[in-house]
Amino acid sequence: MGLEAESEVRVGRESHYVKALLESRDLIFRGAFRKTLPIADLKDPRIVNDALLFEHEDLSYALALPAGQASKWLKKLTTAPPTLAAKLGIDSDHRAFVTGHVDDAALEEALLDAVTTDPLQAAVSVIIARAPDELSAALAEVTQRLPHAPIWVVYPKGPKSPLPDSTVRTHMHALNLIDTKSSAVSDRLTATRFSLRKAR
């Protein structure tokens, strides 16, 4: 979740009143000064009084923040975002049973040393599907072999996806599986985790 503040930013010798948004990858300014700065490109972020200072492309920035907020912004700026593997909850001790073809570099990296072909050793299952029939076939296998494990469904994102989010949810809800978490995978793919609905 991002941070936001309406405040004044000094860029070089100029000052502007802006709405500042700190997202996972970008610092965004809206209002009188509009710019998106990749966090990876910010140099020497630091706090002076209640201002967040840094450099970007040979310009000095000073963002005034409400009292007590600067440390939160600095921490978010300087803390590396969780890896995709961490978001999926997989590692060498918590392996995934994978169904479908892995042809995405980010997903391949996340699955490295975290895959098992033995359902009994799997903490979660990961289904990679690009069409409704692929999802149906994978679900038939996974729900039989791992009936109680959470399922991550990885599928193309965007309005022109051959497997829209609504279709994924319809398939899963029909099996009494509810969505509990989502994560971006890459520019092309997204993922949603589903778990069995708890009996009331």
C-alpha cells in the first residue's frame, strides 16, 4: 500500500504545491508539478527536519511532509520490495506443485528451487493458464491431487486477456474456492490465490 501527502516540493530552486504518492516502484507528483520518478533512480534519500531530500538527474528535491511522516517515507523508499517468490509464499522449504507451461522470466525466477512434482511435498499449487480450457484441465488435476492446498492461478492480464479475471473467478467460485490474495507477476501476467471456503 502506498503513501500520499499534499505538500510542497522544492525542485532545484523552484517550489510547487503537489500531491505526492509513494508507490512500490515510483514516487509520483501531481498538481502544479507533475512527474513520475522511479525509486531505483533516486540518489541519497535522507531526512532533514520533516523533509525528505534526494537527488534525481542532477536536481535536488526536498519534499516537506507532515510531522512524523518523513521516517515512514524514507523507510519505504529504502526497503526493497518483496520478491515474487515471497509474495507467492514459496521457497526451498515451501514448494509449489506447478501445472502449465512456464515461459515468463519473472515467474521462472520465482519458481527456481521451489518446485516439487510430489503433491505430498507441496505447500501450494501454481496453475499457469492462458485460456479457459487450460484452466479447467489444470483444475481437474490439481483439485484431485492437492484437494486442500491454496491455488495460485497465473494468467494474462489486461482488458484483452484471453482469460479474463472474471472468468478465472467464475471457475474457482464454482469449486467453492475464494480469492484471498493477488499479485502482479510481470508486465504480461498476474496471479490470484484461491483457498477453499471455510465451512460455517
